[in-house]
Amino acid sequence: MKKEKIARKSPRKNISFYISLALCIAAVAGAAWNTYGSIDEYVETGEESSQSSGNSSALEAANEVSGQKYEGSEDESSVIEVSLPEESKPEPKLDKTEQLTPSVPEPSVREAASTAKVCKPIEKGDVIKMYSPKNPIRSDTMNDWRTHDGVDISAGEGSPVHAVLSGRVKQLYNDPLLGNVIVIESNGGYVLRYCGVTNTSIAKEGSEVTSGETIGYIGIIPSESKDEAHLHLEAEINGEPADPTILF
């Protein structure tokens, strides 16, 4: 009888043992699962922190290169685009001929006149009274001070007077102060008045004359009769009074 009781109790003990063992295994598995979850969460957090740190480093590097400030996007997964400043365009290289050619100012009246044939009105005459349209000059003949709207060029009485520029004889007239006057109009807006020529003038009103051609001879200038014999020459350029000596 005792042996049968012992045999019946033994399977129950085995079942209890296996149940306890299963519970232990389940507890160990649960603990392991919790531990794995904590490690996985820690790893994900570390990766996100590393990525954020990497993005911040990239932004800081871009800021240093470009000199501009860039801010990250709210979306961590979006690609950060950094616009670097465009390279400055190189200055165009000048051609050698352009580098060696100086800037040329606008031509003066003298330079413009030099393109045409120019002749001195008196071959060997000197200027004895300058052009002075603003500052009065003493006149021995008129016994006063007055402006001088032309230049006086010395010449012996009867000496030939030459056309300074080629042109057309616009007018011939007698002036009570300047004597016989020959007005010649030339291309480029030049008008010259030759004053104090004789009545035996060769020039005819409306006729064409060439530079250097004799148009008359030295005569008398009533308002300057006490001065030595000379030609009184006046000039206009584009309707404005000018110093005749800029032409020759």
C-alpha cells in the first residue's frame, strides 16, 4: 500500500516542477524583452541626437563658408540645401590696343579747323593787338578805353590780304569805324570779317574763294588810324564771337 501512494504522488511533483520552470522562463523572457526595448529606444534616441548634431555641424560649416546664416527645417528627414554665394565675375580683359589707346577729348576749334586747309591772312604779319571782348583796351585814335572784338595783324600798307579758309563771300560793305569789310562764310560754321581793305578788292559778293587766295589789300581803318598799318580780323564760330587766332 505504501508503494502505490508513493507512485501516485510522484507525477504531481513533476508537473509542479515544470510549471515553476515555465514561470521562471516566462519571467526571464519578460525581463529580457523589457531590457531589449529600453536598449532599442536608447539606440534610436542616440541616432536622432547624432543626426541632429551632424545637421548642426553641416549648417555651421556652411555658415562659415558662405558668411550667411542657415536654419534647419522642422522636418528632420528633409535634405538641407545650402546656397553658397556666386563667384564674382572676372573683369573683362581689355584688348592690348584698348589698353594702350588713351581717351581722346573732344576736338577743339583749332583741331577742327586743322582738318581744312588754313592760311595766315598776312604772310609775315604779327599780332599787335589781342582779342579782348571783355577787358577794355586803350584806343589812341578814339582817345578812350573800349573792348576789342578782333585781332590786329601788322602789315605794310598795300600788302595782300589772304583768305584764311575757303568759303563764299557773303557780304561786302563799308563801316564808318572799320573801313571796307569783306565777310567770308566757310563750312563748319566759320564766319570771318576782314576789315580795313582797299576799295580795289578782288573779292566779289557771292563768289567762292579758296584758302590762301588774295581777297584785297591793306588800307585804312578809321577807328584805328593812329596805329601802324594792319589788318583788323574778326571771327564768329556757330554764331558766337571767337578769337580768330585759334584758326591759324
